Amino acid sequence: MIACGRSAPTNLYTPTARADAIGSAAQTSGQRLLDWPEFGLNPQRSNVSERATGVTAANLSQLRRTTVTVAGTVDSSPIYMHGVPVAGTLHNVVVVTTSYGRTQAIDADSARVLWTFTPPGYERWKGSDQITTASPLADPGRQFVYAAAPNGEIHKLSLADGSEVREGSWPAIITRDARHEKIAAALNIDGPDIVATTGGYIGDAPPYQGHVVLIDRASGRLRGVFNTLCANRRGLLDTASCPASDSAVWARAGAVIEPGGQRMLIATGNGPWNGRTNFGDSVLELTFPGLRLRQSYTPTNQDELRRSDTDLGSSAPALLGGDRVAQAGKDGIVRVLALSRLNGHPPASGAGGQGALGGEVQRLSTPNGGGLFTAPAVWSATGPSHRGRRTTMFLADANGTGAYVLRGGRLYRAWENGNPGTSPVMAGGLLYVYDPSAGGIYVYRPSSPRPIAKLTGSPGHWNSPIVVDGHVVEPEGNGNDHRLSGTLDLFSVGRP
């Protein structure tokens, strides 16, 4: 299970719309989706592509399933690169990182493991509770991948053979206390920089401070750090030197890059807040690459969220377009914010607009009131077949799956069901949602709560699928089980 279910929040009004408000996704782009280079597909973490994937409603029942044994639990999502050279031959490659930091490249057509990278020090932490759940990241040049390890290092690996780049400052160290600061969120990229975040471990054992780190992908040098606690200090902290603890940046999507690459959004978990140096349970907008706080949002009940372990930042901000951002947390509440004034006030020059609590445009319930630990998928439909621009957000949690449409700057629930799920993916006109409780993947048409198919599989935790280049790829298992082997399901069109 993702988390324990909860009853729907009280005194929330969730407006509804007809399911046909979502529009049709039957006609997808004639272009083929060949690569899935990072969690969420792009730096904005939309989890959506209208390009053709080769997987259609007509051939779902004909997909060939292959289960691959991997060197640990992949409690995250895979990435995929089409036609890249490995050992001198072109391969369609799936890359995964396991909970103890072993990264593997797998041929998507033959299901053969092509190479395995084992981080130095693996023997010290394997089988322990020191893990990572970060998804790997492909370099835009298609020659390297970046992967996290539980000891606080980000590794740069050759896609050709899995060998590690150890020039300059690689591997990059992003924490001084890897036993307390966990790399949980997926890596991201913006221009020359890798973006990584840190949080804490189960139980919130202090001391730790959630922070964002920029890594120059050429040299491995740290180009910037923003600490969500002791924010007046700019470098990596000795965790015990900051009087405040927690405020993890641990959501699946981690840092979300706004279109244009000049700003990013993060959400924080339980921690103290004072509107100046401490920003627990907040949404923060940072300049990029300066990592200066531009503005912030913090709920009026921030202290209650902190005391009840009800992290606002259990999910990351979702960019809806139209000057709107959605933020949902453990309390089962979706908060709609205005991107131009997160807390209801314009950003204050040099001060980040901090100091005011509240200011959300709307509050409504997640599907059946479940706490959100997953990343939404956001589809902004354009073109004649959609009769103008429409934005739909798909959410899944331990209690169900739902679709919400944006109208006039507010969200309306178009449908929901009781099928649990992790981070939804919409690709090639179909919506895919992994069931962590029973295993398998529900497949939907975006405008209907009734699945058209369910691909078989095993249970998991935060794992989520990708759908690309004639393949559906789904890792399974729970990193908190501390296993040294795991499984990955490949559903493929045709035969190798």
C-alpha cells in the first residue's frame, strides 16, 4: 500500500463536471514517442505525451509480458532511451536504479541485462534501512545517465557500458549526513544543471534539513544550494548545526521546473515555519539558477499539519497552466494556487513574498479523500479535436483515482473511482495507473472511470510505469522491505 486510507476531508466543497468535459484523446500525434528520459517525461513533470506509443486500445490484450529479475527493488520509475549504443551495438534501453543504489540497463526487446553499476560502499548499506527511491535521469546528449545512491552521492554513468565518470567533482555529494538525509525524489534537469533534493527517513529522525542542490552536469561541481530550514545559509549544512530539523523535499516529482527554465517549485514536509528562514509545510518558488526565494505559500493550519505528521509536501506542485498550480498533501486536500501570487499577494522584491499564511484560490478533496503520495499527470489538450484548450489533472492515491478539469481557474471533478494507484501516466491517448495494492496496471480512456483493461503484475509501493516505443515498463516491490533482488515487468508489442 502507498499509505493507510482515510475518510474524505470534511467541510470541503468539490465541484463536479461531466466526464465529457475532458474531451477525446482518440486522435494522437502521428509522431512516435521514442524516449522517456526522466520521471514525469519532462522537467515540468507533466507525465503526459500525445505522441503515439505503439500501444493502443486495440492491441492491449496482445502485449507480451516478460518479467525481469533486477538487482534490488526499483521503488521508483524507469527511464527509456531508443537506439543508443551499448557495447558497440544499438539497443532500446530501460534504465532503473534500485533502493540500494545499483543501476542497471536492460534491453527492452530481449529483456537482457546489459550492464550493472554498483556504487562503491554498497556492501556497507545493502540490506539496511538506508535506501534511495530516486528515479534516474538521462543526459540530453544521450551518452550518460545520472543515478542516486543511499550514501548521498549522485553518479554520472556511461550509457554505453555503465562505467562511472570520476572526473572533476563526480560523483557529486549532496548531503553531509546521508544517514539522516535521504534522496527520495526523482532527479531533474534544466540546461547545464542536474537538480536533486533531499528529505528524511521514515520516522523523521532528526537532524536533517530538506534542501535543493544544483549540480553542473559537465563537472559535477555544486552550483547552488537552497535550504528550506536555515534558509539564510547557502551551502550544504552540517545537519546538527541548524537548530531546526525536517522540512523534507521528498515528493515523487521533487523539484518541478516551470516552462522557460527560469524558476522552479518545490513543496516541503513537516517542519517549523517562520516565514523568513524556516519553511516547513510550504510551497516555494525559487529562481533558477540563483535559487533565491521569490515567493511562497503556507497553509493557515501549518502548525497543525506539522504536529500531526500531515506533510503538505507528500506530493509536489502540479503546473496546471492558466496561472494555476495544484498542491495536495497527506491531508487529502487539493489546494489550487495562483502561480503569480502563491499566498494571495504579489511576490515582494527580495523578500519572496513570505510572511503571510493562506491565500489559496480553492480547496477540494483528492479522490475519496486519500492522502496524496504520488505525482499528478496534467494534460493540456489543444487542437481542433479538443475544441480549444482544456486542462485535465489525473490523481491517484490509496483510496482511488480521479480526473479533474480546469475551468475558470478552478478544478472540477469529472470522475473518480475506488481503484488505488501510484503516479498516473497518460501516453498515446490512454491513461495508465499502477495498482500498488494488488499489482498490475489499470488502463483507461481519459474520459471514463471504467478501466478498459488491467495488465497483470505484482504489488509495490511508489513504483510507476512508463509507456514508450511499443513498451509498458513497470517496476514492482517496496524498498522498505530491504530486499536485494526484485522484478520489473515489460509489456511489449510484437516479438523481439
